[in-house]
Amino acid sequence: GGGGAMGGQLDLRSLLFLLFLLLAPLPVGGQLRYAVPEELEHGAFVANLGEDLGLDVSTLSARRFRIVSRPGARQHLEVNLENGILFVNERIDREEVCEAGGTCLLHLQLLVESPLELYRVEVEVLDINDHAPTFPWQEYVLEVAESAVLGARFPLESAQDPDVGTNSVHTYRLSPNSFFSLEVQTRSDASKFAELVLERTLDREQQRVHQVLLTALDGGVPTRSGTARVLIMVLDANDNVPAFDQPSYSVSLPEDAPAGTLVIQLNATDLDEGPNAEIEYSFSGHAPSRVRELFHIEPRSGQVLLKGPLDYERASLHELYVQAKDRGPSAVAVHCRVLVHLLDVNDNAPEVTLTSVSTPVLEDAPPGTVIAVISILDQDSGDNGRVSCEVGPDVPFELRSSFRNYYTLVTTQALDRELVPEYNVSITARDMGSPALLTHSVLTVPVSDVNDNAPRFLQPSYSVYVMENNAPGASICSVSALDPDCQQNAYLSYSIADGHIHGMPVGTYVSINSDSGHMYALRSLDYEQIRSFQIQVQAQDAGFPPLSANVTVHIFVLDQNDNAPVIVSPMPRNGSVATELVPRSAGPGYLVGTVSAVDADAGLNSRLSFQLLQATDFTLFSVAPDTGELRTLRSFLEQDATRQQLVVQVRDGGQPALSATVSLVLSVVDTMPQTLSDFSEFSLPPEASSASPVTIYLLVSLGSISFTFLLAILILTAIRCRGVRRSRQDDGCSPPRCHCCPGSGPSADGLKTSNLTAQPPAGTTATTCLDVPGGGPPGYCYKVCLGPESAQSDFMFLKPCSPPRNNEKEPGKPGQHLQVSKQIKQPNTDWLPPSMQRPALKRYEIQHCRNRGCGWKEDVGMGML
């Protein structure tokens, strides 16, 4: 056969490939066209698409430059994204890719994004001589009657070569012999077939069998060949052969014709009689297998029937070669050709293919943004293959035609994800056939979110009520905001704006959970210190750029009954109870004093009520429950005690109620001295002082009394200093003891200082004493003693005095003693301490002086608070 020519196959491929490289690609009708030989190895260069299309090679990968092919189609060619070179991806067999003869084209659609661009490229697959001609049989028998006339022609089986053009069967050769010659004929499709021509009369008796070798040669370089051996059997004469009405027939048949349809009725006649005139019909030996699958011939009737389904889109023309041969001896077959033309039927609906989809689309994409590239294919022809495409109503998209049967889906208006997060775009492709066929395809276009919505709080402002004394870290409220965006753009974080509350950063009072919006109190709140405050809470999303919103949170502190009443008048002094003098002549309703108290709470928690809890005699005194006024219920009787002890309770209106008590000692006297009672000496806390004008009056009175007290101290200090000077000239008292020394000439209304040392020795404690000789009952003298810190005007309690002993010395200081006069001073029974001195005295002592010693007694009194 033709296998000897395989050694030159590589040289042929190389030659064709070099010729292809010399051909510069020229744009044809807006597209590029290239040519490539078949059977090239993987990676073989085809074209530099990046250069020919004017694309930037460095951006091909980023722009997703690629070949778009139909689903399931083989990818014979591929693009190198690094250099833009189109290369062979897998071996191309032209005979496999293009079953029919003629030009074999590969149609490529090239797609590049950002921006979206579409290119069309045609690559012609050039045939190479890679197939040798072959015969259906390696040996077959040809029967020839011995009566055959000279010049009789006998068609031979044709060789088949899948190659096309010059690489297909070019000619036939016959081995040398003396009876037959070979004549090559050309069909309408330019294919070749051979006929034996009888050159010499046959004589069966001389030679029954003739054997020749038939060789089929193609036109490739190098030439390939195939051979078959022909055995020519010489038969007895059947000198008439069948004859068809015409050598060629042409019929038309719709492609949807059912199996069993009569294609044509063939008729051949034979002038012989008997079996030599009985004709049988059959396909010739070189009828393609596809024809044998689709058509069937009735051997006796000559009817050509449809056997299999037709497809106009696969082949629009079928060529049938039919032979007729009689049943006589030495029957000779005659041939005819039947051309079956298929009529296209609209049996293919349009095919919608999404070549490229750019989803999701941003909601702020401008009108005209390309969403997808759609290709429409209808395999029918004519009007049946013309397609129109449209999108459904009420969607912000439209189709724009770019190339034939290619459309781009673009936006027509601005999108809003918050209104429509996703579109289902219905695409309808309809052909022009009758009846028209259509295809529906739905493209889902999700809309990508853009941070175009700021958070929004559920309320314009928040009012929160928190009970005071709350636990630190306890949740007090929760704020919430919504953001119609999605994903990261809708993720909210909460924070508190910077600010100050009573001079402190707001962050020291409250905090907020940035994720949930729960707010917590960082400290225990006190209604008495802060009653309300407000903060600004911000909600910010995580978009870029972030958007935020603010809301005001008003926090009101609710009062809790956590403060007991505080009694401000009268006040105990130095652990002793408050004392008040009541005249015995007081009648019913006499105002003894007013118990005053304050409560730092508010509302019912600060509403106070007064109650007499304990009393020496409950029938004698009463307390007004609202005002705290202490009044007598009746007149004093002789049997009533002169010392009345009372306990007054002050209770607030809270739940549970809190209370405070104060103890009072009321002394019933016959004559009331001019002095300020304990009921008037109190000071109010700052809250109470600003609550009413009474507080201001109390403060003014307190200031006046304090000024009078200081003035009295200054006067007494001056008198004492004057007495010290005199004592230096006369006898003195040795500190720290102080004695009551009688004088010879006591004054009835004045003060006479006792003899004191001027400067005490170092290490001793000096005590300054003043004698009050004229103000008490007989046998008594009153002393005012000042301690060593007398410069600070502090009064000391009166100390009991003892008569000095002779030669008594100061402890630790030998030789220093106080000289005491032998004369005892007589007190003035009509003397009373001046009114300015009584509020300053905490306690006073009465010293009873006699000739041999001094006795003393103590009376308890209450000074000013």
C-alpha cells in the first residue's frame, strides 16, 4: 500500500507550516482569519492574537482573555495569557472536525473583560496528506461476458481517501495486461473513479480468469497509494445489460420525513428474456456507510425507501449510487446516481448561551453597564435560522446587538439593592419560522450592596429611668439601630460620644456594648448628687466610607429611701443631751422649741413626721407631727418633776421608713434667764440651707453668736493679762494649780483676778485662771480656766480648787510655788454671769471656798451647737 510514504510526512508538515507563517492575517469583515495545518503537535504556534488585536499583553490575565466555546465542545486551540499567542491545544484531525469536504473552519469567539470586548477569529484547518487511498475490499471479482464488445466499459470499485483537494484520490493505475486498459473518470463533485475498457476480445475457452492490480494514487506530496486485486471472470454471453431511464435522478425530501417514506421509484429495463431480463437493484460498492444507514433499496422493485432520520443541519444533500443487474449469466451491472435534496424544516429551537456573565452588579452601576454577553444559535437555515431576542418587561435591563446572533445585556437605569436585591431576567429567543420556535432562559442578576444608607435608630431619643444605688456594671437600657444595607455595610457598632458629666468624663459613668447596644452603669448613682444627665450614642456601620447616626439618651436617676432623717436642732453637745429651760409659769400650748430635721431624699422619702417616743410625763408635752413644734399640754403642777426627759422620733415617708431620734432634757425653772436655747443652735446641710429662707436666718444668727463668743474671749483674755501683771507685784499662784483666794475688798459687780505666775517654767503646762468673786452664793467663787493653747481662744472646763498647802512645790520644779493670800474673797450673791458668756460655756463648775479648803459641785448645762 501507501505506507512507504510515511517517512516524508514530517517534511510535508514542516513545509505547510512555514507557508502558513508567511501568510499575514488579514481582517475579514471585522474579524481575523488564520490558517493552520492539521495534525500539529500540542503547543504549536498559530498566531499572535495580542499583537494582531492590539491588546496589552500584560493585562490579558487580569482581563480574563479567553476563548469562549460551546458547552461540551473540544478545545482544539488555546491562548497563552502571558504572551497572547494562539497555540494548538490538542491534535486537530481535519477529517474528524469537518466530515464534509470543502473548507474546514474553526470559528473562535475571543472575550476580554474590563471593559468587555468580543472578537471573532476564523482558523482554517489545512489538510495534509496523512491518509492513503483505500479500497472497500482488497480483492474482488468482476464478471465479464465473453461476448463483450471491444471498448466495453466496466466500472471498478472506487478508492476512498479522507483527505481533500489534491491530497484526495487523484488517479488510478492498472497493472500492464493485453486485454484491458484503464480510464479515469471525474464525477460532479470532482471525485475520481476508474473504468476498465475492453481492448481485446475475450475467449473464455482460452482464458477464464484475468487478474490485474488496481492502484489508487492521491495528489499529495509525497504521493500515497492503495491497491486492490481485481479478478476478471469471463462468462458466457448474456449480451444485453439493463438500462436506466436516465443516468441521474434528483429528488427533494423534507428533513422530517418519517421512516418508510418512498424516496424514488427506479426503473431499469433489459431486452433479454427470462432470467437474463430479471433485474435486481442494490447500492454500488462505494456507497458511503451513512447512505446505507439512511436509505434502503428494494432489490426487486427498485423502490428507494427512507430508513433513518434525516437532519438538514448535518447534511443537506445525499448522493446515492445504485446499480441494476439482471439475473442471467454473465450479468453486467449498470449504475445510476440519485441526488436527494433535503428541505429544511423549522425543527430546531434557538439555543441561548450565556457567553460571559459579570455578576453581581453594583447597585450604583451607571446605566449602560454590561452585565452579560449572550449568544443565540439556531441550526436551521433561511427564515428558520433568523432569530430575534428580547428581555422580559419591568426590568431595568435591555439587549443590545453587537455581532450577528450576539447580544449584550446592559442596565438602563440606576439600581437599588434595598428595593430589589435580585433580578430574574427572562430572555426570549424566537426564530422566524412557521410556526415559530422560541426558547426562554432566565438569568439571575444579584445586586451587590453599596454603603449608601446610614444607620437609623428605632427611636428619635431614649429616656431611661435608673434607681439610685444601682449595682456597678448593671445593664440600664439598650439602644438599637437598623441599617437597610447588607453584610459588612449593615454591621453596626455602638459607641458613646465624648463628653463630661459634672466635670467627669462620660466614660466613667456609663459604657456600651459595641455589638449589642446594651448600656451599663459603671458606678453606683446617687440621686442626691446627680438627678439626670444625657449622653450621645453613635451607631456606625462598617462600610467604606462608614456612615453613622447619633441619638440622645436621657438618663433619670430615681430616688430611693437611702437617707435617714438628720436632726439639726437641737443637737447634742460632747456626748450630752440637749437641755432647755421651761418656765414653771408656762400655760398650755407654750412653745418650748422646735425639733428641726432634714432628709436628703426627695418626694415621699423626704416627707417627715414627728412623734414623741418617750417622756417622763406624756400628759405634759406634745410634738406637732408635721412641724416638730414641742408644746406644753397643760400647766405645771407642784408635783411635776423639775427635770423632764423626752425622746422625739423623726420618721420619713419612704418604704421602708427610716427614722432618727433626739433626746431632750427640759428643766423647769421659776425664772427664765436671758440665754439662747439649744433649739436655736444648729446648722443645716447645703441641701437644706438652700431649700428655704429659714435656713438663711439660722445661719445669720449662728454667725452673730459666734462673733459675740469670740469677743467675750478677747475681753476675758485682756482682763487676765492685766491680772497677771498685778500678781507679779503681789503674791502669785504656782501653776498648774489654781486656788481661790479671799480678798479683803471684793467688788459686788466686777471681776478680780487671782494671783498667777507670769511665765511658767519650761516643761510645765500653764493654766490661766480667772476668779469671779462676786457672782455666786456665799462661800463660792467662780473660775474660768484657760489651757496652754489659750492663744486659740479655747475655753477649758472649770476645775475644782483646793486651798494651797504651805511650802507646796510644783512637781518637777523645786523652789517654785504659788503664794496664796490668807484672806478669803466673799462672793456676791446677786451676781449672774453676763449673757454673752453663757453660750460659750460647755460646762461650768461651782467652787465652794471655805477658810480651810474649797468644796465644789458640778451642774450640767448645754451650750450652743
